[in-house]
Amino acid sequence: MVATTSETTLKTAGDIRRGEESLMTTVENVSQYFFNTLLENFPEGVIFVDHSCTIRMWNAGARNLTGIGSAVVGRRLDPSLLKLKDIERFPISDSANPFENWLTQGVVGTQKFFISGRSGRDAQVEVSFYPVRAKGSRMIGGIILVRDTSIQVELQRQLNDLYTIATVDPLTQVANRAEFERILGEYIQAHRAVGLHCSIVVCDIDFFKKINDKFGHHVGDQALVRFASMLKQVTRPHDFIARFGGEEFVILCANCSETTAAQRAEEIRRVIETTPQNILEGKPMTASFGVAELNAEDDATSLFVRADHALLNAKASGRNCVIQATSSVRSDVKEQKSPDEKTPKAKDVELLRALSYSPLVSKQFATSTILPLFIERMKNTALELKANVLAATEGSLSMLIKSDDEASNNRQCVMHVDIDIAEIDKTSSIYRSNSDLNLLVRIALRPKKRLFVMGDQKSAAEATLKRLCQFLYLNNSDEVALDSRYENDSAT
């Protein structure tokens, strides 16, 4: 029987349809192979959970990190399964399940924990949660990424230790000579950029050789430690102290004229000569001081040399006194302020910061990075982003950065960025929650000019903040609530 033309056409169409369906099945299978291979070779732990927090996938990264095999699939993901602990190493109960909380909230989240690693030892991890929704925004589960940060934390600790070895005097725990010589040039440049006075004080313990000869070098070392401690107690927090060598120390006095620096040196001298030292049979030490202010002709070398010559004059004048480089005579300094000197204040927005109105974006982070290293990162960030630095001090940086943002149709705008850093108070709740933390970093951004609508401005500010955090090695998990000092600044 001969098939009709219509029957042949239908048969051909059916074959094509079946061929297409077979091809689609093959493509889907191939895609699944790629997907499975990616998950099994992904270095981080990847866990899929459904809406009831039941484990549906547990990749090789999770097995390697935890030592728990694939048999865990089908079990509920509770903290007890991972022996989960908070950042203070306190166990987390199943009733306070963070994975379940993330599922309930349906939001992206990142948090640091400790888990029991493959070797049985605690491993610090960063856990990120990403909600998975079906059509209609219905929550069907979540993806959990577990990243081992133990090596990163250890490398950061070693880096901090190496930086300390390179920059800190091991005996007195103030900056060493190499760090002083590096800082001095930057210190001069920063003060000239904003038109502030700055001065240097060079001081020397009187008759230090006699202390060594009478009591021994061990007591001499203790005397150096106590002298440095008294300098730190009497000077301002943002003054820079270094041991230049032997029994000679230097103090960089920010925003300080020679007259005021001499007053402060006199205060230090009085404290030293009136503080009995039990290691010296109850007798106090004395010290001599030379003071010099930066002038228009000075570079780093000449400024230090003038202060050092003033110190030599102080020793020649009988020791235990303060000599100013401009007068070269003993100072009978009165408590008065130079009329053209500005007193630094926390809200001195004119010279040290530029928070003239509420920022569009303002965030605060807590980091384990030590202060000198973070300052280096800020400098490198300014260089990499080709920023126009408006003002810089040891604790703050104000600069202008060009920002390209897709939300503003790739129009370029200039963002005014203010970065403030402060060492974390050891009595604060932040430090108690993680004793590895060293600094609070607050970043605020606002546009230099109002060139486009507020939505575009905020989008550009957020894009710029993201770039800054990448350069400064700040993660979302480092973010903390703005403290009370900045609550008013960030109010909209």
C-alpha cells in the first residue's frame, strides 16, 4: 500500500518533533554534567537546602572542609551537625539556627563562624547564604557557601607581626627610627597641603649612661620603657612618638606651633622630673628637649636638624629644660596659645574633614588590620584611584574620586570621600565580640556637585564605596552598625 502525501508529511513532522525533543534532552543532560562537575570541583563548600532547611546537596568542598560525607544529604542542617560556634568560640544551639533564620528572612547574609574541621580542630569560616525563589517569589530553599578563612586570618596575623617588627621599637613599643624617617616626609607634606602648623620635639634622657653604670643595663632598659610610657601618657593620641636611637626620642606634634609644642614639651618635662622611679631607688629621671616648627624652607632633614641642635643647646644650658630652635634660650613657657594657631577638634570639618552635610552613603567597618598597615592601604587606594587628596592626617583622609556608574547612564561624577579610622576601645562591645579586631573604619560619600537626580547620586556613591572596600580589603562581613558619634551625620 502506497502512503499518501499527507501521511508522509505527518510522519516527517513527527520525526522532526521527536528529534528536537531528543536534542533538548541531550542538551539538558550535558548542562547537568557541566553543573555537577563545577559543583564537585568548586573549592568552597556548597550546600543546597530546601525550605525546611533539609540538605539537598553537599559538594566535595563541604566534605573536605568538614570531614562529613555525602550521607548527610536528607538530614536537617543544624548547628550541631557542624559543631558551629560564634566568633568568640561559644557553641551555637540548634534553637538559634542561623541557616533557618536566613531562610525565614529570605535575604542574602554573610557571617563568620568556627566549625569543627576535618582534623577535629576549629576552623574559622565565612558563611554566605543566598535565597532561592521559584516563580512568583516563593521561597523554595537556599544556597550556602562555606569558605575557609583560617589561612587568610593567619596570613593577616603574620603580616601584622612583620609590619610591627619592621616599624616598632621592640623594647619601648613606640615607632622605630626607620618608621619615623618614613613618616616625617609625609607628615610635612600633609600639613603643608592644608596650611597647618606642625612641630617636632626631640628629647633625650639626662645622664642616661650613669643609670646604666650604677644600676646595670637591665635597669637602663626599664628606664627607657618607662620614659616612653610617660611620653605616650602625656602627649595627644594623634601625636607620633618614635625612638630615634639610644635614649633619644622624637615627637611629631600635629597642628602645633613651636610655642605650643614647647609648652607641651615643658608639661612632659615636669611630669618626668616629678615622677619617682622605684627602679632608680625612688628618684625621678630628667630629660632635655629641643623644639622646632616647620618653616617654608624646611625639608624633613633640616627640620629634624634644627630641633636636634636645640636639644644640644638644652644640654649645654644645664639639661632638664626646653629650648626652642627660633630662640635658642631656655624657655619659661606660659600656658598660652599662638593667636594664629587652630585647635584641632573632632568636628574640625574645615581642615581635617569635609562632612559639610549628610552623606549619601555612610558605613562603618571593624577590621583586624593594624593602624599603620591600614594607613598604607589608604595611600595606595588614593594612588590607584587617582584621587585628588584634600586633607590627610593619621586618622582621616578626605579626597575626591571620579566615579562611573551604569545607573547614571555612564555619566562621570566626582565623589567626595571621607575615611575616618580609630583604634577600637578594648572595653567596647565590638572588641569583646572579637578580640582580633583593631580598627573602626568609617567611610562616608557625597557628590561634589549635584549634577543629576538623587537616585543617580546614591547609585554612584554605592558603586564608589564598593570599589573603595575592594582596595581597602573590607568585606560585607566586616560591617558594623554606625556608632553614636556618627548617627547624626548619617541621618537623612
